[in-house]
Amino acid sequence: MPTLTILGSGEAFDARLPNTSLLYQGTETILIDCGFAGVQSLWQRSMDQEFLDAVLITHHHADHTFGLPALLMVMLGAKGPDPMRPRQKPLTLIGPANTREYITMLMQLAYAPGMARLPFPIQFVECAPGETVPFGALTIKTATPSHSAPVLSTRWELDGKCLFAYSGDGKVTPATRALFKGTPILIHECYALPGQEGPIHTNIQTVLEVAAEAGARILIPIHTQDTQRQAILDYVREQHIYSGQVLVPDGAMSLQLG
């Protein structure tokens, strides 16, 4: 049975929790977002150069991508169970438009000569909002929330059955509401209490409403502002909007899917 691990649930400048990052493990193993702190949570599970089949990044912000150069260097053989043995199998990097250019620039800045260092094949898959990405046995459907950068919200299906959905960052839109309909597990960014989330994030009331509308049995709020985490927990305990289970990670958390 596939599993999903919440490797990190912290916001960009969280003093304690790693950046928001997820790990899907089924027939394929896929890292979802790879921030500068989130990648360390992955390494606590495996530094095997061959461990991942793909990385999906939801958008080009540091807390979702700046771990990628270090991840690629470990795959090159900088560290791991067999140091200096580079990865052999191809790696797929999935993201929004201009992901190839963005990651190439990021790697060049971090470890020149950048992508030229890597002896293993890299396949870039750039996805426009609303497009579907097939990967192995998975079908990954997308929509766009409202954020300061283009973001891919994603819905993960296996054999036509939805396993989970993940918002990435940003405010809810009609397109993301439609994408989340019928998901059993919704992982959604939840930055603050109502009225305190600012112009590019979502508040806990809206997240609870979206989960109820979607019919999700489990809601996992992530990317919560560190100073509001307790207030969000209190809000969840007192609310009457959503009747499903709410899990607020305070570290790594694994769930069985399907």
C-alpha cells in the first residue's frame, strides 16, 4: 500500500520545523517540494543516491526549492551509503513553467559548473496549470492557487482513485476547489487565523471550509506561521465547520494511502 510522509510542515522562516515537504512511496518514490531545511528530513530516511524516482516542486520559492542543489550533489556521490558512486538511473524533475531554467540557474549558483557535474540523466517535465502529468502508475492533476509566484496545486491518483491532494502555497481559487473535490486526504497550506494570513496565503477557516466541501476524511494543515501554531490548534478544537479528522504535524508524520 502506498504511503505519504509529511517530512516537514514549517513555513519559510520557521525557527523549529523543516520547510514543508512530502514524500510519496509506492511503485514510484517522489519527493514533493525540497526546501533548504526540508531536504534534511529526507536524508534522515535515506541518502541512497537511487532512492528517489522524481522530485515535484510546486513553485520557485526558496523554501520549496533551495534544497535541490544539495540533493543533486548527494546523488552525484558527495555523501551517502556508497560515497563517490554517482547515481545511475534517470531523475525526473517536475514543476511549473521555466523549471528547467530555474533549477539550472540554482545549481550553477550553488555548485558551479552546475548541471554539467551530473552524469545521470535528468528529465524535466514542465506543467501548465490544469495539465495532467502521468508518471509511472500515477496520474498527477494540477490547478493554480493565488500566490506571489505560479504554483501547482496537485491531485494524486492511482488507477483512477484519488489518494490525496496538496495545495502548495497560496489562496484558494475556484480551480483548486474543483481539484480537491472527492480527495480522501487534503494537505493544505494554512498560514494564520482568519484575517491575519495576508494577501498570498490561506487562513484556517477557509482551509476547514475547503476540506468540508471536498468531503475529505483527513485534513492536514501545513505551512502554518510558527507564532500562530497554537492559536490554529485552538481554533481547530473549537470549530464546527469540518467534521473530519484534523492532523497538525509537529514533526514527521506518515499515512497509508488507499
